[in-house]
Amino acid sequence: MILKPKERLTEQEVNTGLSLIIKEGLTTEAMTTLTGGTFLVAFALLLGANNFQIGLLASLPTFTNIFQLTSIWLIRKYNNRRAVAVICSVLARIPLLLIGILPFVFPDDAPINLLLFFLFFFYLFGSIAGPSWNAWMKDLVPGQMLGAYFSKRGRYSQILNVVLSVLLALAVDYIRRRYPDFELTTYAIMFLLAGLIGLGGAALLASVPEPLSYLDKENILKLFLRPLRDLNFRRLLVFNSAWLFAVNIATPFFTVFMLKTLGLTVAYVIPLTILSQLSSIMTIGYWGVFADRYSNKTIIAICAPLYLCCVIAWCFVGIYTNLVSNLALLALIHMGSGASNAGINLALTNIGLKLAPSKEAIVYLSVKNIITAVFSSLAPLIGGYLADYYTLRQLRVIAEWSGPSLQKTFRLLLLHEWNFLFLIGAVLTVVAIQLLPRVKEEGEVEKGIVKRIMRKSLRSNMRDYFVIDVIINWHSALTTMLRGKNMRGDRIQTPQNQ
């Protein structure tokens, strides 16, 4: 069979493979930037997508993860993770090319349903390739450098994302203002470029060597149930599922809120996204080092409360019509979200790899992705329904000052269509955080100790890591202010009575 694995890899082959995976990550990031995030939402809105269709669009990447059992079946049959990953990656890129030609085939009214149809297959084949790639990387990347290596890969990808997003935002906004009739064509060309770049990434992936591994030939249902019998891994699944449900019920609609409700253009939204990326770039390397040295769970315990406050802050966006005030708040939210998500996503990926036995990594990771996919795909669909439900409903909290010479009304809180949804997401995030302490990680170090070590390290590099120092210390200071006493270091500290 093509792309055969090797019984044993030399050090040079491993180093070459690691270098190629960095490059492959850059092509994947370029493809994702061209076809995802703000640009995909703007494209869908241009085609006339409603709230439910936006929710469906956001659910597709995770819903298709339920097909990852196909990846296990293919690997058991052919015992070739590289072939499965490469072939499925090629098949995933072709739908992007088909989406790119839609506006040319339907110049007057390209159907939104066709966009959803082709994206389904894009995500489907990507989901089948994912478990093969993850298990392959677990054997290729030395265990002691998992955090540092993938944080480096993530950092390079995010730098590319920032640069490419700026250029695309400027180009799209220029065309929207000067040549509005060609706005749809611009997005189509972006998808065509993404498909070609993605195929180039698949070619790079085909050149990465694969160490030989053997997957148990046990009944596939029994294989699926095996991770569920692992108590600690089951606890990780519960936390991960709850967290993804809480995050995905609101996150897909942040961009819609900015574009439709606030009336911001792509030229405003993309710089905010870049702020988030820059914050992530500044922190991800640091999170990776400390995750390797201490524990991934501790990183989650530090970052999760910060993300919670960012979600709550979305409820206050738009209370006043002043553009500067809204942009300032949005900037703070995006910076906090970028830093916290960098740590959480890295730690969740690493802890899943760490808890999965080496010989059964493909099974454990597939089960994790399949189960969490159910919750993370349902969340945006429910979020779209809730957004429609709250469209005609509003909760306003105001304070009034009345005096002989001054009468003033202050808006303290304004909940409507999207803000209700964001508040629900915040409540669910609090629930998810409470499930983290049940997960046990080998080599886990008490959070209080890690925070003291991180602060000591930061003092010698304060200018370089000022943002991280604020992140580490903010909820300790807030808890002290609210409760009047220090919390134990091994408990997760979350803002109360929000």
C-alpha cells in the first residue's frame, strides 16, 4: 500500500517530519483563515443565511466528528495512519474548490444550502483524517516536548493568521466599498485559493514519515467502550463535553452580533480578531512550557475563569451607542479571550493525548472527539434557536438620578437577542468549571504552587510577559476583594454572584 509506515524512525527522519508538520500547519492555517471565522460568516450572511443556518454552519465541524469511527475502521483494515490522513485530507479540500465556483454557476443567487452541503463533506473528511493524524503525531512527537512543540506550531500558525487576516480584511473592505458587485466573487476566489493551498498541505503531509503501530483487532464496539470504562478518562470526557457545550452555545454568534447588531464592518471585526490572535501568540508559548513542566489541568484552572469574565462582558457590549466605548470593551474582551483560549485549547489537547494509552491512542482520541462532538454541535443549533426566541424580548436595568439641576439615566444592563444568549453561555461555563477538579493528571502540581513559580519567573521578564502576569493574578485579587480572604490553592477560583 502507498505511504507505508516504517518499523523504526531515525532521529533525522523524526526531525524532518517535525519540520514538515510545522509547514503543513501553516498551509492548514492559511486554508482555514481564507474559509473560516469572520469571512465564512460574512459570506453566509451575504448568501442570506438566517440564525439557525449560522448555528448549523457552526455545528458542522463538530457534528461530523461522530464519523471518526470510520477512521478507526480504516486504520484497523490497512494499518496505515498516514495514508488515511493524507487521502482524506485531499478529499476534504475538493469541496472548497466546488464552493469557490458557486457564484460563477449561480451569478444571481447562489443557494446557501449548497454552501452547507459542500462544507459538510469538507468537515466530514477532515474529521476522518483527524484521529489518524492525532495518533500519528503522538508516536512521532517525543512525549517530553508535546506542549512546547505544538505551542510553537500554534504560534507560527497564528502569526500567519494575523498577517493574512489583515491583508484579506483590507482587500474585502476595499472591494465592498469600491466594487460592491464583486464582493461575492471575492469570497469565491478566497475559497478557490484555500482549496489549492489545502491540497499543497496534503502533499507536505504525505512526505512526513510514520512509525509503525498496531491497533487491536477487537470488536469495534468493544474498542469504543474501552475508554468509557476508564474512570479518569470518563471524567475528562464529562468536563470536555460540558466545556465545549458552554463555549459553543454563544461563541459562533459573536461575529454575527458585531456584523448585524452593532453594524461593524469586516474592517473593524478582523482587527479585533487579530488582537485575540496576538494575545494568544504572546501567551501560548508560556502556557506550553508550564503545561509540560507541571500540568495541563492547572493551566485550564487559571485560564477558564478569565474566559468566563470575557463571556459575561459580552452582555455589556452595545449598552451605549458610542462606537469608541464599544470598541474599547470589545478590544479587552478579545485580548482576554485570546490569552485564555490559547491555554485552554492547548491544555485540553495535551491532556487528552496524555491520558490516552499509547497503543490505543487512536481509539481514546476518537471516542473523545465523537462524544464531545455531540455536545459541541448541538450547542450552536440551540444557540440559533434561542437567538430567534429572544429577538422580540428585552431586559433593561437602569439607574436614574434626579435633582434640582440634573436628571440623568444610566443604562446598567441591556439584554436582548444576543445578550441573553451570552449570559446563558456564561452560566453554563460556571457549571463546566466545577467539573474540572474531578479529572486527575499524572504529575499534577497544586495550582497555588504553580502560580507562585510562574510569578517568580515573570518578575525577571516582566516587560515580555506583562499580559500573562495579569492573567495569573487577576482572579486571585478579585476573589480576595469579594470574599475578604484567600482561597485554598487547590480550588478553582471563579467570580461569584456575577
